[in-house]
Amino acid sequence: MPAALHLHSPSLTLRAGPRALARIREQGLQASDVHIIPAAAGGPKGLGIQGLDFAVFGEFLPRAPQVRALVGASIGSWRMASACMRDPVAAFQRLGERYTAMSFPKGLSLLDVTQRCSQMLDELLEGEEDFILQNPHYRLNIMVNRTHGHLQHDQRGRVALGLAAVVGNNLLARPRLARHFDRVIAHDPRQAPPLTSTRAPGDFTSEYLALDAANLRPALLASGSIPLVMHGVRDIPGAGPGMYRDGGLLDYHLDLPYAGDGIVLYPHFTDRIIPGWFDKSLPWRNGCPQRLQDVLLLSPSAHYLQQLPHGKLPDRGDFRRYLGDDAGRQRYWQQAMRASQRMGDELLELIATGRLAERLQPLR
């Protein structure tokens, strides 16, 4: 841990819901306070906060081993699966290395991309599926969507028509997305998903799928299967017939009704909660304050982002920006991952010195 923080240029923005804010200001933050850890969709952005994952799962939470629920969508589910492996830090490093090494030359088919991502998942898991399912402390929850209409098919034209209908319905009202998606939460069978059983008005019904050795990998692959980029995953074992796709389509930043009386510790790549992937361009669509009461959101500060190449975290647009220059993109992503260690160090020092509460802002 560094001897001093960068006090004049903090790398972290810290926001908390009302209950979390009051609790931390009164008694600080202890590892034993944390019961739930969400991880959003967002592709390579998840690599850009790798240092927070190292700090949270490599140093902070192991100080108070206990059963905790991990909830992930898309790349977030792959991050949380990494956290459930024997050596979480090594698994996060492997995820960063494998994702960074990916190459998508112009002209690849959906099948080509799907096969490359499937191979990356195999390399990430390294045969640790049984350990993930038997982890003594972590209970994995994977967000997946069963699709309807044109999105049940893999032909580009039909998927494009389906997405156009989704965009139109989402503009009218987010609940209309129920016409296109069924939310499926694939979860560790030892613990129910950490959500309240009461359905809020306009929310979506959740179906639950018990994870096992037969469906863990298909669920992870489906949770990251972006339409028009990859094929969906058909007929996940135990989930029933259908085409399953990216969990972030419906639950981009996991604006969920979290249950329990502990802190929801949320390492995130932005200080805003955006409900669904199709809400990214809709500034009036934000997370529900009632659901975020216990959330402590950790995200890169504006100053931190300004110091990175291109002034941002890695994202999927970099594959186009660096088309034909994989080495240049890889150097950029590697630099961003190395820099993210600063965020993890800052978090650990704020906790150790009891000064985290001083930096808290309300979660909007």
C-alpha cells in the first residue's frame, strides 16, 4: 500500500445511498459489513477497474470471510466468476490478459466472434467450474435474458429488426421491454438471489435457474452474448427452450431491489446507475433511489480518467479505433489496467485510515 494518497487528485469517486451513507459516516466501513457485490455489463470497461477488483477480493473481503452474494451481467458475470475461483487476483489477471489479447479483424462472422469468445471463456475458467459452484464464501448470480420475437433468431436481419423494436418500446416505457426479454437469474443453489421478493410497479418478473456443472458455462457465455456481435446461446440446460442473450440488455448496471441489511459494495466504471443497455443515451433514465439505499458505489474520478489515453477507460469502440493495430490497443488497455491499481490502493488506504466517510457523496 502506498504511503500517501494523491490527495490533490483522487482517483476515486465515492457515492452512497442514504442508508449506506449514514452507516459509514457513523461507524466506518468494515469487510464484515459487505454482503453483496454487483458487477455491471460494459465490456472492456470492466478491465479498466481491475485494480478495484484486486483490492476488494484480494485484500479487503478476505479480512472477514463470510457468505456473500456476487451478481454480474455480461462481463460483470465473468468478473464475478473470476472472484469465485481459487485465486481471485490471478483469475482477474487472466481475464484481463485474455480479453486484451483478443483480435477481431474486419470481416469476421458472428460465428467467428462467438467461437473466439467461447475459447476465451474456456481459458478463463481453466477447469475451475466445480470450485466456483462450491466456493465456501461466494455465491454467484448470473443475469441472462431469454429473448422473444425476432431476437430468438441469429440471422442479422431479423436480429436488427428485433433490436429496432426494442429501442422503440424502450423509448415509450422501460416496462415494455417485457415484450422482448424474460429476465433469468442463474444462481448458486445454496442461496436464493439476494433480491426482495416484492415486485415494484413496472419491474420485471425474474425466473430463477439453479447453477450446476451443466449450465454454468452456457449461462456465462449467454450473459455476454451481445446481439449482432455474437450468436445467442440456445436452450441453456435447466432453463427451458429459447435463445438466451446478454444480461446487460435488461440489467446494464444492475438497478435491482437488493435484499438484506448489509452494504452493497459496487466497484463500477461510472458514478451513474443506468438501468438497461438501451437507456445509455437517455439521461432521464437512472437507477431507482429506493433500490440503492445500501449501495456504496466506487468509480473512477474525472481527474483519473483525464490521465488515461483518450481520456477514458477501455471500451468496445477501441476495436474499431485500433482496427489493424492490435498491438496499439493492447498497450493502451495494459496501461489502463496498470493505472487502475491506484484506485485499489486509494480505497484500501481510505478504509484503513477511517477517512472513507469524508469522501462520500450522495448517490444520485
